[in-house]
Amino acid sequence: MQIEIKEKVYQNFINKEWVESGTKESIKSFNPANKDEVVGIVQNSSREDLEHAVQAAHNAKKAWRRLGQAARGQFLYKAANILEANLNDIAETLTREMGKTLPEAKGETARGIAILRYYAGEGMRKEGDVIPSTDKDALMFTKRAPLGVTGIITPWNFPVAIPIWKIAPALVYGNTVVFKPASEAAVTAAKVVECFARAGLPAGVLNFITGSGSVIGQALIDHKLLNAISFTGSESVGEGVAKSAAARGIKFQLEMGGKNPVIVAKDADLDAAVEAVISGGFRSTGQKCTASSRVIVESDVYDDFKEKLVAETKKITVGDGLQEGIWMGPCASESQFNTVKKYIELAKSEGASLVYGGEALTRGELKKGYFISPAIFEDVKSEMTIAQEEIFGPVIALIKAINLEEAIAIANDTKYGLSASIFTSNISSFLEFIDEIEAGLVRINAESAGVELQAPFGGMKASSTGSREQGEAAKEFFTAIKTVFIKG
């Protein structure tokens, strides 16, 4: 007798209860390494479900604010401990649902734990300053006030770290949260929310709801009880978020991607540069907003660098991220797989030369997933689509520059400005790069894709709104300043 195996269904978490959507409809989440495998099932929620979630957050905000920052931080410590106890399970789910390798998934989950503990510590840090008054008999100081109900909308590429680096500061600074993850990674997100739930958060403080962006995401952004929205995702959706939030006068925070350059100067350590470019461009299958996608190389060392880059790229093993020895997993979905293939063909049609890779991999077990070999193009001009638009896949464009001045000009020749790096042994060169590059994250002799949780994160130009995430900078978004004047 064959036993029928049913996929686990994950419900919405609203007002401290796991509840089914009123639609009775669901969304299946598939494994991109094996499209026949259903990782789990989440709710396809309605506007009515969203209404319950926002109302719960609204009803809870006063009591949560009054609890005090130190007490709120203790809940984050508890959530961190629970997440740590479930690290292996959550990391495996992340790999099965999003596709990145298991070591990467474990690293991301560990980072989520560290973020929780960092912001838990904010519970015991200062929340204002004493300021001298012109009135010698008065006391003047500032204090931080939470914004209220905060919407959190996150992408699929970092389903543990990005939600936590938004939710943790929102909560510790006294806001209540309505969290809507991308459907492609909603099962992993549900497991993260389970950790918060088990930490004993009061009813309505954190609410989790799944469904389509056009229905749930838009209804959240437009809701009259929403006081702030933090969004990470595509530029087109982010523009809509900004328009809606600005029209209602609520605070908004957007992170919308990048077209990140790496400059390789003629005096660079080429081996170190190659290692960093491969890691920055191909880890997580290139599905990072900080991924290295344009590599601008001074002509004196261009040929040597290209030869080394291709040789090392050929060593990359592609496959199911749960298997040992696999360096790069699949694209996260069929849609993303087709997008990457479209850009590769477009690059060819515009005159770029495919040096290596860029092929759909269908041999053996790979035919069940959305696998593609890492691609390297050369003969790329700055005006080409491959050098201007974010691909979000394992594609690197090599661009030759005469000198450092031209390299920096090429690096800045894009609407994005998230991260950028340079490899050089010349102090004057990297100081010039620091001053001239139009990017929010600048790295010297390191890959473009490094982000540390205690430091501000965000970009310039079309990459973000300028309001930084992570570190102490998160306080600037998730709170408002009250200036208090007391006269005896």
C-alpha cells in the first residue's frame, strides 16, 4: 500500500494565531533544483485577510510601545535562541525553496541570528540626547518615538536575513509589524516567523501574511492605518511603493537593486581579484542586489585577467545545493531562469561576445531544475543592455578601460549606485575611487557583495531612497525624534 505524502501547509500568523486565509486558496512553493518537488504550501490571502492583520497590528501598537525598549529587546534574544536551535532545518528549507547551496543557506541563517542579537542589544542602548538650552533653568532632550504600524515587504533571494534585518529593528524600536514575503520563499519566511511566535511576542505585534504582491502588497501599502513601509525588490514595484506612500505622507524605505561594478587596476593582485569577482558574481547564482555584474579592467592586464577568470569559472560545479561539492545552485524559479536566458541572448544580439558558459544545463538530474552555467561576456560597451540593466543571474560583463579615470567613468555610467569595488595596490587610486564612485557601499580589494550587519546599508541614485538599513542607521527610519523642553 502506497502512503500518500501531503505537503505541509503554512498558515498566516495574525494576532498571535495561525489562521487559514478566508479565500481557502493556496500557493505551492516548488524546489528550483527539482521542479517536481513541492517544498510547502502557503496561503493565497485576500484583502480581508490583510485587513485583519493590519487591524491587529494597530490594536497592539500602544501596549507594545509602552512595554519599553529593554523588555522588547528580550523578545529578540529569545527569538535568536530559537532560530539558532532550528538553524539546520531552516537552512535546508531555504536551500530547497530558493536554491542557494546549503553552506550559503547556513551562513545566511547564522547571520539572521546575529542580527537578532545585535538589535536585542539595542534594548539597552540610549534612545536620545540631552541638549543645552538657552534657558539655564530648563532641561531639553530628545527621545525616539516609534512610527506605529510598519509594513515589511521582502524578496525571495535572502528569505531569512532581509526579513530579520527589517523586522528586528522595527520591533525593538517599538513598532508593530505586518510582514509580507515573496511567495517564492514564503515557506522559509513562515519558519522564521515561527521562531518569533515561539518567543512569545504579544498578540498583534508581528503579523505574517502571504499572497500575491498585486493584492496583498498593494493593499498593505495603501492601507490607511499603515504608518511606514520598508520594501526590498524590483525598481518598478519600488516606484509604485514610493508614489503611494508619498501621496499619503507616510515614511517609506526602498532598496531596489544595483548594477555593481568591480574595477581591476593594472597594479591589482589579479588572483585575488579573480577570486572576488567569481564569488561576487556567481555565489547565490548571481541573485544578489550587490552581485558583481560589470568587471571593468585596465587594458594593460585585461588579457591576463580574462584568462585567469575563465579558467577559475570552469571549475565551478553546478547542481542541487543540498549535495556536497556543489558550488552554485539553480536560478530561483522558472521565471528567473527565463529572464537570465533572455538577457544572454540579448547580449549576443547587441554584439557582446560570449566567452564562456551561459547554457541551460539539462543533463541527468539537472533537467529537473532551472540550472544555467555561469556566463562571461566580453566586447561589452557601456550602453549595452547587459551593462545597464540588473540581470539577477550568473552573468558577468567584461569591459576594457584605458586607465583608472575611464574605468571610474564607466562604473558610474548607470542609473544604479548600490555597491562597487576596486582592486589596486595604489593608495592614490583607491582614494580617488572612494571619492568619485557613485555608490552607497564602497569596498577596496574585496568583492562587491559584502554587507556587514553593524554597518549602514543602502545605495545612491535608483538603487534606494537613501534611508539606510542595518546597524544604528535603522533607528533613523523606524523612529521619529521628539524634542522635549521641560521648564521647572
